[in-house]
Amino acid sequence: MSNWFMPAEWEPHARTWMAWPSSGYTLGETEAEAMEARETWAAVANAVVSFEPVSMLCEADDLELARAFVDPRVELIPAELNDAWMRDIGPTFVKDSAGKLAGVNWVFNGWGAQDWATWDKDARVAEFIDDQLQVATVHSPLINEGGGIHVNGSGSVLLTETVQLGEGRNSSWSREDVEAEIHSKLGTTNAIWLRRGLTRDYDEFGTRGHVDIVACFADAKTILFHNQENPEHPDFAISQEVRRTLEDAGDFTLVPVAAPTTLRDEEGFVDYSYINHYVVNGGVILCGFGDANDGRAVATLQQVYPDREIVLVDARPLFARGGGIHCITQQQPA
């Protein structure tokens, strides 16, 4: 075992890392879609920077454009990018027993080598950021993304079978092999495996089951989980299965977070989820969906995070592109 450990997300941050959407499907095919992407990424950055510093990687040609959208306090850093999902392409920050920072560089291959994805530049982002910070890079042979893990800072980690053990990632590894590698890099000892993620996440632009729209820790002993209350939605059964899995996982307090009432968009059943929030210094940046349950989610999270300000940001354009607020942010521990 190494002595690296990943601090929980609610521990103090030095900053948040993000990336500016510059190309590909994330930007879309029309100028209206591109504008929507820019406005949404900027809205998240501008919400976060009210609580803590934000550093955003940006293609050199887009620096001037990005500056027109983001708060002047957001630091823009020229870098080569394919995409803008920083949770997945950036380093997973860990510390050692002396408090020294390092960045875990998982193998990134476009969410399981999906045919629409390119990742020649994104695969180098973790090391680029580590170099910017002049911290060590801890290399892992595991194909993994930051959205596929969630830790409580006290030894437990949430994983999904269709991600870490799925086709295109580590299907030749045993569960024990994956756990050993995860534990050695994150300082965890207890892996809680969900069988699968939300239904929409297996569509063309999905991640094939990232845990960070399904369940997350809110403190060492509390797990929030996505609770689809409408039996007409295929995630109704998944929510029940996730609850059973988490009930069997040990002595945790489980908090169901009601899914939005919206069931479908033009593509089919949605995976809109309030679980995909991002905890910052003194606040929580929460996905909003212009939905009747937005207020319920705010109330639930205010109870869970009583000392933090809850800020809603419309995340529908993110979910239309395959992710949410947590997916485009990555915390650097203080």
C-alpha cells in the first residue's frame, strides 16, 4: 500500500480546475449550440469563483473568446484540449501523510474508447496540470475517470461495475485487481460497488455508468442517492437497486434525493440528477433543471450541508451533452 490518500470533496480547496469547451460534440454543430455551451461552462465557473479560485484550461485560440464570458477572477491557462470534462481528464488530487500534494493520472481513453471521442490531447491534461503546480504525477495503469469514483475521506469509495470493470476499460481485470489499484492510489480500504448507472448514461454520449450522478458521500457516514420516484421512468428500478446495495454496504445514513419530475427530452428518458452537485469552500453548486423539484433538492441539500450556501445553476445544457456540474469541475485540496 502507498501512503497516498484522496481528501473528501468537502475538505478545504485551494482551487477548482475547469476546461473551456473549444471543439467537438460538446460545442455542438451550430453557433447557437456553441453559445449555449460557452454560457453554461462560464455560469459554473462564475458561480464557483465566488467561493474559491478557479483555473480554467483553454485552447490558445479561444482565450480572448473565453475571457468575454468568464468572471475576471477566473484564471485562463493556454492548453491543448479535445474536450472540457475536467473531472474525467484532469488529475485526481491526493496527498501523503506529510500533506504533500500529487496528482493521480489514470489512463484516459475517451470513456471506454467510444467511437465519437478523441483523447490524444485530453490524455495529457493531468500531467499538464501537475506540471503547472510543480507536483508529482502518480501514474496508474487503470482506465478510469474522476466521475467514476467518490470517496468519503475515511476509507470508503463508490464504484460502478460497468465503469471500472466494463468493456473498453478494464474488462480483463478482476474485481480484486481493480480494488487493489484504487485503494493504493486513493488510500481507501472499502469499495462499495454499484451494479450499474442511470439509463441515459448508456446512450451514445454517456459514460456507461459514472457514479457521480447516482450516489455520493456528503460526509464520512452519509450517502446521498438519486431517487427516481416515478415508476414510468426506467431509473425507478435502478434507484431501488442502488438503495438496496447501499443498505447492504454498512453503517451509513442514506438520504434519497428526489429526481426532477421531468422524465424525457427529445432524445428519450433523461438522467437529470441533483447528485451531480459540486461542494466548494462554503458552498454547493447544484444542478438546476427549471423543474418543480429544484426547490426540494435545495431544501434537501441545505439540510445535508447546513453551513454552506446552495447555488443553483441550470445544468440542462450539460446533461444534454452527457454530464453535469460535478463532471466539469475538479477540486485541488488545500
